[in-house]
Amino acid sequence: MIKFFRHIRRSLIQKNQMGKYFKYAIGEILLVVIGILIALQINNWNEQRKANAEEQVLLSQLKSDFIDNLEQLNQKIRTRNVMLKSCDEAFKIIDNPSLAVKDSIDVLIARTMPYATFDPIIHDLSSSGELKLINNIKLKQALTNWSADIIDVTEDEHAWKQYRHDHYIPFLQKNYQLRSLRNKAFKANVLGSYTIQRETLNSTYSEYEIGYSKHKENYIALLENPDFEDHLTRLYAINSWTNVQSNILRQHIEDIIKMIDNELELKK
């Protein structure tokens, strides 16, 4: 093809047809430019198609991860709701001692002893460079803010965990017999409802047996201890606020999943 064009140019020069030669040369340049533009367009199209495919893979993975995050967060909220309900019932018994039944009190105390910590899947998309693959500006901003969004929840969770470890459990150990309480919790599978898969309760947990303490538990003295009421108040304050923050975070996760679904639908 190059030889063919060269032959035409040489022929025009030999015939001294310079006007036609310049017109032809301009036409040849235009053809080359058009060819380059077409090649660039094809290359850009291929790159865009590749980027779209990569974005779709990333969005699918993010959706799966945020669904897992949502399921885990919901489980933590349920755990704290059980704790808060048990705490509320304990307050009613403290205010009305005639309602006190030892077995019920043991179960209530057992349900106030857990702690819930959210351990989400976090993607550092900015550092990995994957953030540039996402075209939706609002979604990109939400993913950028994700790490900051969870801080309020995790800080409150660890506040209760630390308080429980340093104050609440030592108080119960000093003022009550936890062996019998724990054994009843094992048999009643109290912690089974706290598992992530609620429909598949951890039945093996209820098979544990540590026996009952030979020491008498004075639950009346525990209920009348003002420090017990204070510890329950602290439990309620921290965990109720943590659930407020968790519900806000849950809405953020649901919004992210919805935006991802919309993007995936557009790319079908």
C-alpha cells in the first residue's frame, strides 16, 4: 500500500502536476490522521470496556462484602438489644423485689455479661488504586468515608468491653457465684442467640457442664447492692448509644448496597 501511494506521488511529480500533487499529499495526510483517530478510538473503546469489566467485578465483590458487614452488624445490634432488655428487666426487679426469682435473675445477669464488637471488612480502595475504577461519584464518596463511619461504633463497643472487663465482671465475681450462673447459661444456650447465623444456634454450647457452686448465691444482697444498679446503668447507657450509632451505620451500609445494585444494573 505504501509503495502504491509512493508510485502515485512520483508519477505526479514527473508529470509536473504539482497542484494535483499537493492536493493528493493533503488527502494522504488526512487519511493518515483519520486512521490514527480511528485507531485511538478503538484503543479507547477497548480500554473503557476493560475498565467497565474491572469495575463490575469490583462492585460485585464490594456488594458481597457489604452484605456480610450488614449481617454481622445486625447480629451485634441484636446482641445489645438482648442485653438492654435484660438490663431493663433487672431494673424492674430491683424496683420491685417481690418479683425476684433466682433462676430468672441468673439468666438476666448472664445476658448482661456479653460484649459485641463489630469487625467489618474494610477496603482501602484509595491506596490500592481501585477507587478510580468506580464512576459513580456519590458511591465513591461513600466508600471513601466508610472507614471513618465505623469509628463511632467501634469506639463505643470497646468502651463497654473495657468497662465490663475492668469493673462489671470483677464486681460480679466479688458479689456473686458465677459458676452456677455460667452453668445455667450453658444449659439454656443463652449465647446461642448471639451467633451470626441465628437460624443455626450453636447447640454444642449447651452441652458444656461445669456443675454448680457449693457456695450459696445471695441474689437478694446483689439486688440491694447500689453498685449493681450503677453497673447496669453504665451498661444501658453505653450499649443503647452504641445501638443508635449502629443503626446509623446500618443505614449507610444499606445505602451503599443500593448504589452498588444500581450501578450493576446499569452495566448489564
